[in-house]
Amino acid sequence: MAGDEPVVWTVTAEEAGARLDVVLAGQTGMSRSRIQRLIAEGRVLVDDAPAQKSLSVVAGSEVVLSPPAPPQPAPQPPPKVEIRFADQDIAVVAKPADLVVHDGAGVRGPTLVAALEAQGVPLADDGSGRPGIVHRLDRGTSGLLVVASSMDALERLREVFKAHDVHREYWTLVEGWPDPPAATIDAPIVRSTSNRTAFTTGDGGRESRTHYDTLAVHRATGGVSSDTAELRVTLDTGRTHQVRVHLRAIGRPVAGDLLYNGSPSLAADLGLERQALHARRLAFDHPVTGAQVDLTEPLPPDLAAAQALVSAES
């Protein structure tokens, strides 16, 4: 018997007089003990009536066996999220890679919001479906993110981000060496017409500005197949995939970023299963107290290992 589809058949003259469990075992290939359990659970009907395992079947009777659905895997528990700062109004958290910030279309599995709620972190809920959230990081991007715990902080943080009064600094590893080594990329970003999950630069897009400067360059030797550079990146705007799109636009895709032309061979060389992009510093005035909040987050193990590999090859 395949899958969990019901088994339906009509008793033949040759089967007439045999015990129901014996006939079912022959029809399905299941053991008699399992068949008996299914009969006891009421999953076998003979002529639309629940059957007994000792029933002697009659030619022409219709038998329907409805096996139980296969067990569903247990829901994946949300990961533990490290809290770097928290008070009654806000929390600054270190988002791990491969974690979506909040629920939305196409989102499966745990989210940052669910993880924080499971840890007892209060999140201001304005009914938008994104409690506490004022900015996001891509699923594959790790690093610092601030959430609002009070409604007062939520409203004020939105104004802070709208006015760009927050310092967001990223570390990234890119393919090749940027020329010039420091610059501003000022190019509007628009959704791609060929891939609705991706973005590109082009006319009609939203104003977007990214600043970068080169921290270190590394030559390709030994086990690393491409020259690479470590960059510090800051943002004037906060468009979806902004850093990744802008660096691809200047021909320096983020290492491991296969969506935006990253090299699969370099990703394999460095053991990367996501883009090498990390929100390493977040600085802003506290939305309620006005005190300066300025935090940095070290590279997580996968990016630290990639950094060590390219540094060793230099």
C-alpha cells in the first residue's frame, strides 16, 4: 500500500469466508497486528459499517481501509537569540543567520519575533503583524538589530529610522578588490523583472545610497579561488537587499551570495552557506531616554572562519 491513500476494494468469491484481518493483510502487505490495530481504531469499514477483526468477509462486500496520516515532524523550535542591551523600552539583539525577522508571505519556520517572544522579550504590538520591528536584516545576514518593547519607543524609533539618525555599519567580504577602495554608491533600487525575489539598480527605483571603504585585501592562493576584500559598509537608506544589490552593481558581489552573482566555487572554498554580510555596529540615541546606545558585534563563527581562510592566503 502506498502513502496514506485509502484502500478500497470489493471482496471476491475466492476471498469469501476468510477473516477480515487475513484478507486485509494480503491486500495491503501490512502485518496482521497492524491491521488489527487499524480495525480497532475504526479505520476499516465493510459496507459502510465499522468492522470487527474476526469478521468473515462476504463476496461482493465493499471494504475501505483508511490508514492514519503519517506523523508530522515536530515544529522547529526558535533558536536562542542573544540580547546585547535591554530595558523597558527597547532591546538590541544579535540576529543569527538563517532566521527571518517576522512572519510574511512564503515564510516557513521560526522567526526572530517568535524567538524573542519565547524568551520573554516584550514587543510593542501595533497590530501590524510585526510586533516591535522597525528595521530588518535579510534571512542570511547576521548581526545587530533593535526592537521596540514599548509603544512609545516603537513610534519614536520609526521616526529615528525615517530620519536616518542611526548608524548602521556592516562588515562584508566581497569577490575581488573594489576600485576605488572607498566610494559612495548612489543608485536607485527596483525589484527585478526576471526574478521577483531579487532586486536590481535601475530607473524608477527608490533612492538608495551605500558607502564603503576597504579594510583589507587578500590574494587568491592555495585553497581560495578568488581575490577578496573586506569592506566596512554604512547606509544612508535601508532598502531590501541594499548592500548586496549595490555591491553586485559595481562588480564586487558579496562572497557566498548566490542570488546576486556570488561564485559557488568561492562559497565552497570558504565553507559559506550564506552571504558573508554581518551587521557589526549599531549606534543611535535611545528613543526615550536620549542616552547614546553604541554596540558592536563580533563576527559569528562561520564568517570568522572565512575571514581566517582569506587572511591566511594573503
